[in-house]
Amino acid sequence: MSLVVCADFGSTFTKALLVDVDAGTLVASASAPTTVDTDVLEGWDQCRAALARTEPGAARAQVRACSSAGGGLRIGVVGNEELVTAEAGRRVALSSGGRVVHVGAGGLDHGRIEALRASRPDLVLLVGGTDGGNAEVVVSAAGSLGKARWPGPVVLAGNADAVEQAGAALRAGGVHHEVAGNVMPRIGVLTPEPARAAIRAAFLRHVIGGKHLSASAEFEQMVTGPTPDVVRRGVERLAAVVGDVAVVDVGGATTDVYSVVEPDPEDAGLARQVVAPTRTTRTVEGDLGMRWSAESTVQQGADAGLVGPGEVEADLAAAARERRIHPALVPADEAGLRTDLRLAEVAAGVALRRHCGRQRVVLSPGGRVVERTGKDLREVGLLVGSGGVLRHAAPVAAERVLAASTGTEVAGGWLLPRAPRLAVDRAYVLMAAGLLADDLPDAAAALLTTSFGGA
């Protein structure tokens, strides 16, 4: 066997999968608490020892890893205007595996610099202006960061005509920065990949070492990117195997949704958006989760019509409050498990609605017309659930959580999956596939086919 260990240094647990890349099969898996308070490699050593007990070759196997330990990658976005380039930057930051902690527009005066600083970003994504368009705002913002001697890395991905002057302003202030292609070279056109690559490079060069998670250089050598970015690559590889796909990952504090959908050119005339959806999309909902944001999950579910005002929902609100106060709570009986699954159903339902688009009939000067916004997930062939609550649930119960957000009878015109296959990523295979996808795509595809089937 040709073995590779794929590891994820998570915020709570470190997970490791031993993969036979010749056969594209999972050989063994292990997990241990992430030892962020001491040295993250302590938890990793426990995982490697457990893998080696199953397969001795694991001790000598190549290791590839991703990390969201220590809070993951926090990104602040600064753009020209809120509804266009700042929104484009926000979407690119999310798809790059970051948690967006600040979005600013219109330059960086003293007050805006202080607001950005207060959000404590690990990295700033500076965007603005289509190529050949407004250069003044992005250059001025770069100058403000330079004068403030901004301590963290900056990714400059704005108007190509402004890059040289903006870069000079950053260099004058000693600001570490990466230059990438414009995230929005033309209105309505989003080009995320150059900025994603620059964000990944800055994450590896400045953020991983800067968090001081390990005294050993081995950790920095192992990690190839932030976990959500690696999972995105795994989801893209899964789409190459099965076609259009969506993934909903329900966590303790946030719920992430990924989708890879080929746009339908015939639908372009229905859309009314300045920043068009991309083939690959990731959204992060910081108010939806199983523990730290459980109370908000119930409230948002009520606002969305997914939680009613009756007695069951009142009990749900009390249970959510208990979970927020005691985030380490593990249900001890069937009633507690049912409550967790109900919270997961609400979190997934709201998150998927926020991620996808909506279709409505509106009045126009020419009469009643169909208007569409956002991303159309109706033809998604596979909906995958992730997160501890779904991994540890019985298969029927986990699929019921996912099925609640599918079908043709969903009210409100939401463009949700109509009739997808349902599956749960019980072995963290999407993470492993993402770590293998770039240079071992066949192994990644075989691993995904074994777990989720083919098209």
C-alpha cells in the first residue's frame, strides 16, 4: 500500500484518516482532543499512535493536514462600496476558508481602521474597483493601512490599474502583502481563484506560525491550508464524481453550507444581481449552531417559519438555552438526542435557505414576471450532511434532518434541492479528499465514490 495520513486540526478535535492512495480506500481513522492549550502536536501524536496500532505503516506515511485550530482564519474585507466590491470580497473570503469578521466599504479613515482592528482579523482582503475603474478608494485604503503599520498580512485583489500604487503604499508601511488578480474585473463577473490562492499562501506564511500553536516546525510543514478551504476542494472533487452537490455542516457555533452547481445560461435572464453566483459557493452562518448559538438557532428558525409558537417549541427554546450555557453537554437520553436533531434540522433549514436563491412573481411595467435571486439548488443530485450531531445519529434520523429542507412543496419560493440523494460524511472523507485533490485526484475520486457513490 501507498499510505497518506490526512489530518484536520479542528477547534475541538484533531481527526486523522489513513488512506491507501493506490486503491483510494480508507484504511483507518482516529481522533483526539485538539491540545491547543499546550501544543497541538500532542493530540496529533495520539492520533498517529492510534493509526499505527491498526496499520504499522502509518508511522512512516506522508502527512497532509489542514487546520481551524486557534479560531481558524479570521478575515476582514475592505472594498469600495458595500453592495458591489465589498460583497464580492466577502464571498471570495468565505470561499477561501475564512470566517469573515468585518466588512467595510468606502475607504479607511481613523474610525474605520479602529473598527477593523477591533474585529481582530488574521488577514485583510483589500478589494475595490473593476479593472480600469475607480482606483482612488483602494489606493487610499492601502495608504491608511500602511500609515497604521498594519501588523497582519493583506491580500490586495482590486483594480489592476491600482495595484502598483496600492502595493507601494503597503510596502512603505512595512505591511506584508500578497497581490492577486481582481476579484471583480468587470461588473457581474466574480473571479475568486487568484485571491483564494493568495489567501492560502498568506495563511500558511503568516497565520499558522503566528498563532503559536506548536513549538515544532513540523506543524507548519504539515498544514496546507485552512480546513474550510480544503473541504471546499473536497466538495468540488465530489461534484466531479456525482454532479451538482450541496453540503451542510452543522457545528456547535456555526453552520456552513457548500454548493457546487453548474449555472444554467438559460436562467441568466431571470437573475437580478450585481454580483452573480459562482459555480462553487460557501456560506457561513454564525448565528446557527448546536451549542454556543443554539438560542439564536431557535429564534432564527421561528423568524423563518420553521419553528412554531407551540409547547414543543417552547421546550426547544429552554433546551437551547441549556445548551448555550453548557456547550459541552452530551445528551444522556432519547429526549435529549431528539432535541439535538431538531436543533440540527432548524439550523440546516435556515442555513440552506440563506445559501440558496429564491424565485418570486413580481409586478413590472410589462406585467407579472418571474424574478430570481441567488443560487438555484433545485437540481442538486446529492445533499451531504456533516457535523457531529449527524455523524453520531442513526442513519434514518440524520437523513430525516436533511430531508426536511428538500422537496417540491417547500413554501416561499426557495430554490432548495427537490429530490436529492441524502448522505452523511461520517468519516470526514471530504476533508481527506480535499487534501488529496490537487495532485492525487484519482485517489480522491475513488475515496469519494466509495463513500458517496458515482453519478
